[in-house]
Amino acid sequence: MTYQAEISRANPSCFIFLVDQSASMVDPIGGSGGVTARKHEVVADALNRLLTEIAIKCAKEEGVRDYFHVAVIGYGARSAAPALGGDLAGRRLVPISELADHPLRLEERVKKEPDGAGGLVEVTTQFPVWIEPVANGATPMCQALAEAKALVAEWITQHPRGFPPIVLNLTDGEANDGDPVAVADELRLLGTDDGEALLFNLHVSDAGGSPVTFPDSDAGLPDAYARTLFAMSSELPPHMQSYARQNGYPIGETAHGFVYNADVVSLVQFLDIGTRALALR
Amino acid sequence: MRATIRHAPKAGNSEAEYEDAYRLAPASGGSGRLRVAVADGASESMLAGRWAGALAEAFAAADGPAYDDPAGFAATVATAADGWPDLVAAYVADRDDRGRPLRWYERPGLAKGAFATLLAVAVDDGEEPGWRAAAIGDTCLFHVRDGALLSAFPVESAAEFGTAPPLLGTLGADPGLIAERVLLRSGALGPGDVLYACTDALAAWILARTEDGAPPWDVLDGLDDAGFADWLDAERTAERMGNDDVTLVRVAR
């Protein structure tokens, strides 16, 4: 059985995020037509929320437990390089506890929540920010994937029996340093006793069309960039498929870790670190 | 009746990180009537061990209806949940006092509340010896006679265990829903019968052994505290048992 290894402090896993920071990322999602969200803002927000969810998932009474180590690699004008800032600047893999304690800043955000009496009440929550939107220069995606491959290779040498590393690439897909499929294939061939490394892609695009989440095939994807990123993406392992269905995604047996112009943060909930905190239904 | 207790945290965790809980009333176990409550705090929730403790405490202190009536069970859960806001407030105040105020990543978990499974068993060794049990989740009771499993409750096969068992939460628990979901069972006790109450990893191991035709009772009965820890290590290392907090309460007539 693969993808069954315990994720714990003694047997941690790792997340490697690749974030496209190239000039094309400044374009708005969905083209013109009054849509204001720009791709670099969308990926920065998705990444900050992913990191937030991972930290919260690992939080216990006396702090965040290091079930995961996390790297964020940005690719754009500075080629592919560690993208965390502040106290974590220049670092590659960082234990999640350290990441949780060192965001660039905590923003106060006001959310409306049910007040229990049929109305809504405004609640202020803290939203950590590690990554700012950046859009500058070319798109060296192959270099970023090669960097991820090197990190994965190093990790699996140290954790040969652990849950395999997960690489999530957040991009508009417009690589201009070669064909990323070959290096993606090499990356996915690396693995531990528990399975091959998982490569997932969040595609943010101005090509329009309907959002797509964890599709079985590339039929219906709007362009060649989307089809390439789909081809690079690992299939979701069976237990992740099962959690995806529990989370309301009507996915098929060959669902791929590919999301087009849609939310990817729920991915964190597809990982097991112990008994889930779910209310009685 | 004689009660024996074994417990251990996950491998790699400290005793303070153990998030199961058990309570016996009377605590000595040496009476004709005994109540046993075993709870398992869900590892993804905050203060899960304290919630497991509060539930076990409430059931050990409760009388008959908590064990054989859905509404009585739900009312006892509500007793435990009623005390939860004070418990959280005390925890937050203690963190402040220690100069370690809550961090941003702890608040969502605290707001969501804690979750736990629960098994509550009332054993009567009087004129009509028997047991009554109530459960939400996968903390299990096994009734054994002459080395044979008579009853497994509420989970009956090793394949049924997973990471999303039904759980009791601290917040917004609907007594009607709890009463609808709680499972109840009872049994008559014969001379020499033994009851084992245990949390999920050990329960899954017991059922897997039983399904393999290798009754586990002699193995469990032969372990003292130190032997239990060594045996757990070996079973976990051999991947015959999941790495989880383990609690076992054995009650023999």
C-alpha cells in the first residue's frame, strides 16, 4: 500500500511550493470584463492561505508540531530562488513551527459569521502573510521544477520511509525556459518506500472558461498551457480522492492534482495527521 | 470485580501529550458495581485530551440513564460540554499568566472546539451480573468468555477503523442528534468473564488478531506495565498496530 505512511514529528513530510512571479502574472484572471483579481495576487493569497491551513492543522496546545517542513521557491526575474522573506529569507526547507512563528506580518481581517441568532456578527481574525504578490521578468519554470527535484531528492534520502514530498506549482503556465514536462516527469519518479513524490498544479489563467478542480482528463481544458500542466500533475492517491469526495468534490478514479482558476486550499484537508476534528453528522 | 489499567502515549510523544482519558467509579474498582468511561481525544483538535477527560469524568459520575438511554447519554455529554467554556477560559488565562498568550494559529482550533470518542460501560456484579454500554466513535468494548470473543461493541471488524470516526464535540452539540447517533448494547456476565475497554489502535489490533484466528487475550493478560510498553513498541515497529495513544481497561469478575 502506498501513501499510507504516518505523518508525525518523528516521520515528517514536506511541502514544496513553487510560485510563478513572472511579468505575465500581473494580468487579471479571466481576461477583461471587470474582473479585478490579478494572477500574482491570487497565487500569493492562495499560498498564504495554504501555509495558514497547514500551520493550523499542525497546531496543538504548546505550539505547532513539525509534521511538515515547507519550502517556497519563487520563479521570475531572479530565476528560481527561496521566496520567503523576513527572518526566513534565503531559507529552503523550514519546519512548519518556525514558519508559523515568522510571517512577514499579521493582517487583521474582518469576517462576517453567524451570531447564532439568525444574524451575522463581524469577527476580526488574524491573517498571516508570508508571500507578497510579485510579477517581474521571465518564467523559468523548468529551473523551479529542477530546484524542487533537488529538494525532493535531498528529503527522500533523509526520510526514505516517510510520506512522499508534495510539490505544488502555482502558475499561469507560460514557461519560457523549455518544456517543463520532462523535468516534471523526473521529479515524479523520485519517491520513498511509501510512494512517488506528488506534483500538483494550480493554474491561474486569463484564458477564461469554467473553473476546473481535480479533473480526470484534459478534455475541456481551455488551452495548451492548461493541458501541459494537467499532464505534469500526479493522480490523487486513493485516500486523497476519498477525502476530496468527503469535501464535496465529485471526482473520478483518475482525478489529477490539477486545479484551473479555482480554490486549491482544500488540498491540505486531504492529508492525515491523525483523527479528524469533525462534528457529528 | 478487579480492574487493571494500561495506557501509553503515541511513540515519540510525551506522557503530557497523551490525549486518551479513562475514569473508573469507584476508582478502586473493587465493588459490585463499576462504571468505566474511556475517551479518545481527536488528535487534530486543540485541548483534545482535556475534553476526553471531561467526558470520562462526567460519565464516571453519572447514573443509569447515561448508559442505557439515548437521552440520558446526551444529557451527560451536555453536562461535560457546559463546563467547556470555563475550561477554555482558564486555559487562556493560564497562558497569559505564563507570558505565552495564544498565537494566531491556535485561535481557529480553539474556536472550533475539541472532539473525542467515548465508550461508557456500567458493570453490575450483583444478582443479575451484566453490563450496559453506550458509545460514540471507535473506542471499543470486548466481552470475553473462556478465551472466546462474545461481543465486540461498537466496532465489529478491523476494517471499520479509520481517521474519521463519529465524535462528540464541545460546541453546539445537538442533544437530539447525539441521542440519535449513540449506540447502546448490554450483555449478561458469566463466571470468569472478562471485559476489555480500549481505544481504537488497540481495538483494531484485537479485532485483526481475532479475525486471524489468534485470540489476543492471553497476550494482553500477561503484560505488566513495563511489559505493556515494550510490547506496544514491538507491535508498532512491526506495523501490526497504528501509532496512536493506547488505553486499556480490563475488568474481571
